Amino acid sequence: MALKITVIGTGYLGATHAAAMAELGFEVLGLDVVPEKIEMLQRGEVPMYEPGLEELLRKHVAGIEGSSGRLRFTMDFAEAAAFGDVHFVCVNTPQKHGEYACDMSYVDSAFASLAPHLTAPALVVGKSTVPVGSADRLARTLTELAPAGEEVELAWNPEFLREGFAVQDTLHPDRIVVGVRSERAEKLLREVYATPVSDGSPFVVTDFPTAELVKTAANSFLATKISFINAMAEVCEAAGGDVVKLAEAIGYDDRIGKKFLRAGIGFGGGCLPKDIRAFMARAGELGADQALTFLREIDSINMRRRGQMVEMTREALGGGSFLGKRIAVLGATFKPDSDDVRDSPALNVAGQIHLQGGQVTVYDPKGMHNARRLFPTLGYAETAVEAVRGAHAVLHLTEWREFRELDPASLGEVATDRIVLDGRNALDPAVWRAAGWTYRAMGRPAA
């Protein structure tokens, strides 16, 4: 008999996972406790921008004309428990207010709400990013609270979604990691992921702690690589070197590789910053805090980049106050192909300049609504040209393709001063300089 799958939590991760499971041929029931979210999903709409996700959803949501009908939604834990053989928990684990540690309340609540309804054998699969040791504790919770007792098993299956590529990453993952305690759990997960595995995705079977650590280790490595090249940019600025050429040269070494070696204003978003902080906090609890003290410096380098961008802008404008200066900011999201502005370096820089008296106008292809909600006091424009109109300096802070394809000559006609600061090292300096712009970027020679 074909497996039936539930997805608990239909935010970014859950909505993507539910749609992908339906695409793989399973009957899927998505559950959330927020009525507005469920209503949106039932109409085949997603509450965030993610390329290809809405199309995939509409292909499968029951009640939409021409859909497979394999995907439905509910707010009822009893219905979900009765429906599913495999229950994926995909709820958020944000950073706790005022501390580094991860807030497990949503995960704990999901398990406490689901478990009492599990009266038959089932597999519960955690996908949320959690502190190592959580799975062991949650497995005990399941056994204690589920009427079916030890017939209800836990597995841990971390997600590795990249915003902007989430659909691709779910349907064609570069690896599938499962932390399991029995052959039955492994067999069920091999059945769930049979299609991607047959397409060549590696299937890594491990224990609970290793599965939990894989996600935080991967994010910590990426954060380290990004902060490393940003540290090199600081040295290049002091020495008169060019960090872009430096990155190109070291990137040819296949032990290092080219990816994530673009210096700029650093990383943000809802994952990397909070994940490395939660990892440090958990290592401290385990008595292994010295192993991760380097992550504190990684975090520090990353956050320092934002202030350095503000100072570079001040310097480009003559070194004085921002009062009376108009600044155009191109980019609001933490990365392109997303509408996510959580911990966005671009908005942080815009906000700092605004607080210091600058008149800041922001434009972003997808992030305007979320940016306005978070920073209502900034100015916003409907196009890049409108943002640049009358500006004394233009800051390129999110590397959208649209910004790389802008015509510097026509932008120059509406700007007050042709000064561009490239916070992502993604624009072509020669093209901008040829159009009469003073081009500055982090870690690169002034001319």
C-alpha cells in the first residue's frame, strides 16, 4: 500500500516539502495552526516568494482545476495522525530573544500536539534545524505521549534548502541524510526518497546526533568561507590588493573551490546567523565550547562588514555627515531570488545610514512589501531608476540579476552624483567607470 505523508508546519520549508512529496506521487496532508496560511495554500498560493513553488503547489492542491488532488491541508492534529504513515515536522526554530540559543518551543509544541493522537505504528521525521541532542529527547517524548508507544518511531532528516532553489533542492537533493534507530525507519525513508535516490542523490544513514550536526556543520562551514573572503577583503583594502582577483586565484585550487568566495557585506537571512549562534550555545552546554570559539569571530567579521559599508559610503561622499545626502539602495532581501529580509545586510546598512541622517530610498524586485513592514521609516521606490533619481550615491547591496543588467549611462542621467558603491562585488567596474561613475567596492583598489 502506498505511503501517506503529513507535513506539520507549512512555512517556507513545510510548503516546499509538501508540494515536493505530492510531486513524487504521495498523498500528502499539510497541517498548520495559522488559519490564514492554510486558506492561502488551499487556493494554491504561497505566503513567500520562491521560484517555481506556487506552480508546483497548484499542480497538486485538491480543488484546483487540473491538479492531481494529492495535496490537502488541515488544522486538525487528530486528522493528520489518522491519515499519515510518515509525519514530517517542518516548523521553525528561531533564535531566542536576548540569547544565542535556539527557540525549540514550536518543535516541542508540534510533537506534544501530534503524539497523543498516534494510536497506530508511525514514523515521525524531524526536518527542523535543532540543537544536537534534541532528537534523543523528542524520541522519549513520542514514546511517552503516543498511545502506540514504541510503535511510534522517530527519525531525523535535516533539510538543506537554499532560498531561491528550494524546489530543485527538494526534488533533486545533493544528499539525503537520515538519522535512524531501526531498519524499519530506514526502509520507510528509502521508500519516501526512492525517486531522488534512483536519480543519483546520495543517501547517508547515520545516528541521531550526527544527523542533527550535519546541518549546523554545513552552515558553519559556509559562514566560515564567506567570512574568510571578507577578512581577506579587509586585508586587501589595507594593502592595496584586489580581493576579486585574489578569490579567483585561490578558487582554482580544487581543495578550496570558487563558490562562496565573493567578498561583500556578508551573509544574513533566517538560517546562517541564527544557526551558527545556536551551534555555539549548544557546544557550550555540552562542554565543547572551545571547539567553536572561532565561530564567534566568523559572526563578528560578518557583522563588521555592515558598518564598514556605511563608512565606505561616508568616505565616498566626502567624509562628513549624511545629513542632506540622498542615498539609493539597490536591494532589500538578504539574497537574490527571494523576498526574505530577515537579518538582511542590505536593510541593516540602509537603516544605519537613515539613522545617521541620510535620505535613503530602497528598491528591490521582490522584497519591498517585507522591507516596508520591517523598516517603515525608509523611503521606497517602485523602480531602480526612481530610487536613483537625485541620489548622491548608489549602493548595490543585493546581487539581483536586474541590477547587473542596469544601464549605468541612463542611471547617470537621473543621479545627482555618479558614485556607486558595490557591496556585492557583482557589477562590472569597467562598464560603470566608462559611463562616468566613480566605482568603489569592498576589498578592491579605488581605480
